[in-house]
Amino acid sequence: MTPSRQAAAPDVVGVGEAMVLMQAADLSADDRFEVHVAGAELNVCAAVARLGLAAGFASRIGADPHGERVRRAAEALGVGTSLLNTDPARRTGVFFKEIRADGARRVHYYRDGSAASAMDASDAAAILAAAPRAIVVSGITAALGDGPAELVGTLCRASGALVVLDPNLRPALPAPDLLPLLPHTGLLVLGQDESAALLGETDPGRVFAAAAEAGAGEVVLKGGPDGVWFAGPDGRPRHLPSAARAVRDPVGAGDAFLGGYLAARLSGGSPEGAATLGTLLAARVVEVPGDTAGLPPAAEARALLARPVTAPGTG
């Protein structure tokens, strides 16, 4: 990202934790690992930046080599790092992923006491001062501890930006209370498994109705291989099938979808066009290992953005 782009108000700021990922087929026996940087909100920002919009990542990292790797990875993805702060008293989180020959995956997190887990409401001032058009938060960040939960709540309630919430519920983390945030949420993007936990519904029509009753604005429901449901002109869910042809690594698909959907909506696209773009990006990401490796090159991504934005749609 050029200095002028970093100096301008970002279109999107993602708030969360990015960690260093060590990946192998057998963690107990392999001597070599693939090393990546992964984090849901950073993944969303990567998709937004690849599509040509300005994105920034807000977090804390440790004063360690892992933190420097996170910073370099964000910059390589075209994501601004002016809101990425270094905490010399804490370390950067890491996790390990094992991908067996049969496709089974096991993940081991080492994020307790990480720099990002110490984020709190004091981090909100710089994020709000950046004046982004949209702020992306997730249940992962809210589940990291009282401080991060306080930060997410502060941003949702104080921001004049579009608040984008992805519940991103994870079994390895305590379930955060996200219902009080829904009246402040302009865009809610969630999976059917998450809608069951958050709203008590999985049927698309009932999910949309329950989200509206809880105070959320625009809603998108993800069904994994069953595709997505977006809001039609009457506010009722319309279905779009998955575009995935081959699935090698499903991790990061939802983040790519959200980044594509959000970028298209911020660029004037309809919900249908935005869902189309998000679905295409998700399909590309699952074809290769890694959270963002499957994103199309910048020129192709921007061409994909222009297509649904300008095409007439029913959404």
C-alpha cells in the first residue's frame, strides 16, 4: 500500500488477533513446518485490499519475531498497519495445525496472555480517529477476554461507521454474549451453525426475522457447501449456491466471502452482486491451502468487483 493510501481514511478496519501458524502433516513427527500468518479479521482485510479498497488492521503484537512476521504479512497483503501496536510486555500468539493424509485437521492454540488478548477500550480512540467507512469485528475478538470484549462493545456503540459483525464462534473459545451488539450492527454475516447458537434458528427466513427483531441491519447467512442467503428487495432471503469446484482447505473461505461482500456493498453493489463476488472469492480460497493464498491477483480481483457492482441484480 502506498503512503498516500495509508494516510487517507481507510474504507475498512478489521479489529482482532493475527497469529503465526505452524502447519504440518504430523506435529509429533515432522521436522519441517509450513509457516503462515492467520487471523479472521486480517483475512477479511486482505480480501478488501485485493479488490482495490483501502483496508487497515487494528491489533496488538508482541515485540518478538512473530509480531514482526505478522506486520510484514499484513503489509505484503496490502493492508495498512498504522493501527497495529507493539506491546513489549506480551508475546504474539501462535498456533499449530495438523493436516492428516485423510483430510482430518487438528488445531492447537497458544494465545493465552498474548498481546492481542490485552486489547481494551483504550484502543478504540485511534480506530475511531481513523474514520473508516466500516469496522469489522468478530466473536473471536470478543472471546479473547474482558478487555477485547470491552473494545468490541465500545466500537459497536460509539462508531459512526458501518459496524460489521461476524460471530465466528469457536469451540476452543468461550462463547461471547453478542446479542447486545446486534442493535448496533449494520451488517451481520453468520453461518447456520452460529445462527443456531446466537438466534436459536437455522432456517433462513426465521434467521432473517430473528436478526431483524434483535435490531441487526443487513443480514447474510452462510450455509457452507449449501451456498448463502442474502436479502432480496423485500428483505426476505434469496439463495445463491456455492461456486466451489474443489475443496482442499476450507479455512478462510468465510473471511474471503465477507471481504468480497463488504467491498462490493461499499462500492455500490447490490446484495446479490455482493454475494456473487463473495462466493467467487470463497471458492478460489478453498482450492488451495492457506487462508489467503487463493485470492485472485489484484487486476483480476478488481475486474470481479466491477462486474457485480455495475451489473443489474434482483437483490
